[in-house]
Amino acid sequence: MKDSAHDAGTAHAHTAHEVHAVHHSHPDQSQGHGHGQSGDGGRGGPGPHGGASWGTAVKATLHCLTGCAVGEIVGMVIGTALTWGNVPTMVLAIALSFLFGYSFTLFAVRRAGLDLRSAVQVALAADTVSIAVMELVDNGIIALVPGAMDAHLDDGLFWTTLLGGFAVALLITTPVNKWMIGRGKGHAVAHAHH
């Protein structure tokens, strides 16, 4: 495939890896397509779609984590400001994490030309597992740290637990995303469309 012949601003009927390679061939990436050091374009490893590099998995996870973090923080702020209890605040934070996480992907694939219905399907396929793992890990940590559930927004324990939970979620979700992208699932679905 010739990169110069591809218009990255529109959706085409290419394989996920062809479009993914073009999408990541930005000038700021010094090694091929930014997928790793191996001679196979960074797709090395077993699996029907060739695997994915750790760099690709980290980028996908950070993209997802950004939406989750925004939703989580907004939900916690709203729940705390309204003096809700722990459970309703956590439910709101999780719901907003999914909403913001999906929205980031939805807007990207809509800009690439997908209709709304197709864009929603891509966002759901790309992000559901990643967001679910992140939320499970992050909220599990918040629930397990003594006092974190009762900490207020002006309490250092609130922020250190929340940010620590995000860090652990990143470490646990990145291998999940690496495995899924390497099999043409998860974030690989979104990359086929933008």
C-alpha cells in the first residue's frame, strides 16, 4: 500500500492494519510506524492479525484512560457536590466514564466520515472491554483503600487513591489492549476507520 495514495481523512475499505499503519505514520514518529523495533512493522508475535507493539497498546490505553478519567472525576465532583452517598456517586462516575470514553472514539470516527450508527458500533467495539477493565480496577482500588470512599475532594487521600487507581488501571489494561489489538479487536476496530 502506498501511504501517499491514502487520504487519512476518509474511511476506506482497507484492512485494519493497513489503515492503522497509515494512521500512525506521522512525522513525529521516528521508527517506521511507531509500533516497535521489530523488523515486521511492530506487529510481531503470534495471532491471526500479527500482534501489536507495547507502544501501540499504551497509546490506545491512554486514549481510553483519558475518557475514563474525565468521566470519573466529573462524576465524583457532581456526586460529592450534591452530597450523594458512595454508591450513587460511584455509579454516576462509572456511567460518565463510559460516556466520555465512548465519546472520544465516537468523535474521531465521525470526523473520518462514518455515519452515526456505524460510529456508535465502532466505539462500542473499540472501547467496551478497555473501559470495563479500567473501571473495575480503578473503582476496586478506591473501594479497598481504607477511608478513600469517604474522602472529600479537598482531601489528599481522595486524589492519591483516584490517581493511583488510574495508574494501576493503565498497567493492567495495557496488556489486555495489546492482546485485543493484536487480534484485530478493541482499538484496532477504531483505527480501521480514522
